[in-house]
Amino acid sequence: MYIPKQFKVTNVEEIQAFIQEHAFGTLVTTKKGRPIATHLPMQLVKEEEGYAITGHMAYGNPQWRTLEAAEEVLVMFQGPHAYISSSWYSQENVPTWNYQAVHVYGKAAILTEEALKQDLTALLQTHEKHRDNPVLWDTLSPQLLEKELKGIVGFKIAVQEVQAAYKLSQNREEADYRHIMKKLNDEQAVHASHVAEAMEKELNKKK
């Protein structure tokens, strides 16, 4: 990923938090030289020798068959993004787009059934524990679980390289920067307001 130095993020804890918050990512591999991709919920997992990305996909999805043969796979996580009008600047310029994105490269492997069960248990716990009637692994019938497990394939990607970019108008003067945040909030659009929030956090780092 092309990342100008003013937009590059290197703080490990910050990147980990970003992946966990934006855990619905895009898994990219190749088949006979052609890129293929699947959009999936994934998890960042701490291991003895580093970190891994775990997830699962439908057995009928042919992409899983490319995983172990690939020397390297790519997972992309994207945060909020928004159009930035150059009419918001104090000087003439061209419009642009603000965004946050993380690319993770690594070596993939297929999970055993037991490892897949553990990963699914953790996934349900993460997304269900706060709900009034949580659907957890232990609350589902063994018959249903056995049936569903036959229809999916789990995978783990050992993280080898991470690239992170927060393009949030850091190259603008502070007056323009604050004006962009105001204009984004005035848009009353979800992505725009989320970009404004991200810009506010970026500004607070400097204090």
C-alpha cells in the first residue's frame, strides 16, 4: 500500500485496536494468477510468537483451497472514509478523500476442527456477550453445530507484515484541519462524522 510518511501509522497497539474495531475485512489470494477476494468477519489473535488473523468461510467458496498453497495472502481492513471538498480549504487546491486502512500480509493455514470450534466460540463471545439473550457456543444444540461445521472451513494467517495508513488531512494547516472536521460533521452522514471523529483523535495525539 502506498503510504506517504505523514499518513503512516506505526503504533502497534493503535493498529491492533483498529483491526478489532473494523474486524470485517477482505481476504485476498490468487488463483492461476487472478486475484480473488472474500469479505469476512475475522479476529486478531495473540500467539506465543506474534499475532494471527483467524476466520472462516463457506466450504463451497473455492478461495479456501488457495490458502495453504499461497506463499503470502493479504487481508485488508478499512475504517471510515469521506470525500473532502477543496472548497473547505483557505487556499485553492483540488478535492481529495480521507480514509483509514490497514493491510496485513501473512502465511495462511487451514484450522483443525477443534481449533475452528475454539475460534467460533471466541467470535460468538465477542459479538454476543453484551446482548440480552446471547447466542453462545454452549447455548446452541450439538445437532445444529455439527451440521453448520460441515459447511465451513476455518483458517489462520500468521501475521508477517502490517501496513497502516490514516489519511486524515495531516498535511493541512491547523485552521484548515479544524474547518474540515466542522464541514464533515455538517454533512450529517455516518462516514463523514466518523472521519471527523478520527481526525479529532489524531489532533489530540499532538497535545
